[in-house]
Amino acid sequence: MNNTDSILVGEFVHSVDAKGRVAIPSSFRKKLNLGPGDKLVLSRGLTQCIEAHTVAEWAVHLAGMLGGLSLYDPKVRRLRTTVLSQANEVELDGQGRVLLPRNLREMSGVGNEAAIIGQRDFFEVWEPVRYRSYLAESETTFDKDLAEAAGGGTRQVRLGGDGDRQARNDVSPTGDGR
């Protein structure tokens, strides 16, 4: 997704009915341009959650995850088999719900409720207690994880103009850190 109006954010807790259906938040349906009959691909996500992708975004996701990997590598074949065999294409009903397949509900622990979490261009479906536990654990390492993900706090900055130069941890116009 290139449009910032389409970024999926937020946390929603919805009930799961006896058939295993859950309502997709209306803001997510709007941003993904989903209506009755449209399809999502639900798959096994990291940390025992369910990932939900539009069909088009699923293709991009798979290309990024598996596209350049060798089919002859046994680890890659196991990964492909696990990811693709557990993925399910589901259709949005007239009430904005999708059926969470039994295999994914069992893997994720989703029962009578589901936490639906925006992840920029897709969303995740979690068992709410597991999600709260994951979030609490993440709080203890948030600052460190963010710094490491951002390259240890070091970033490259390119400044324009006559003094075009690269600065490391230095975004001041004079280049002296002030």
C-alpha cells in the first residue's frame, strides 16, 4: 500500500460466533476496499497468531518471504509447505465477517473472542489473552528493540545544498552536532 490513508492500525476485540466467524473492523474493510464476496487469505502468522492479507497483498507477501529462496533447500520446502498448506482463502459475508478456519483457530488459540491488530498493510487475529501477554512482554524491551531495528540508533542523513554531505548521528546544518 502506498496511500497513507490505507495504513491499518489499531486494536479491536470482536466476538467469534459459534461457527467461527469474526467481524472485520469496518475501518479495515474500508481501507482495504473490501465488500461482500471479496476474499482474504488467512495464514499462520508469527507468534501464534493468524495473518490476514488481501489476495493481492498476499502475493506480494509471499514473493518477499519465499520468492528468492531455493526449492531444493529442505528448510525452504518445509517453510513453503507449512505456510501454503495452512493458508486459507476466505470470503467476506454481507455482515463484514470471515470464517476463521478451524486449523488456524486451533493454532492461534482463538475461541469466543479475537483481538484484531493492524499491521500496516495486513492485520493479525490473536487470542486476546495471548495478545495481552505478548504486548506486556514487548513493553519491557520496546526501547531496545526499536533502537536495534533502527540500526542501533545510528542513521545516515543526506543534507542538500552546497555542503551536500553524509552525516552520522548529525543532522545539524553546520555538521558539528549543534
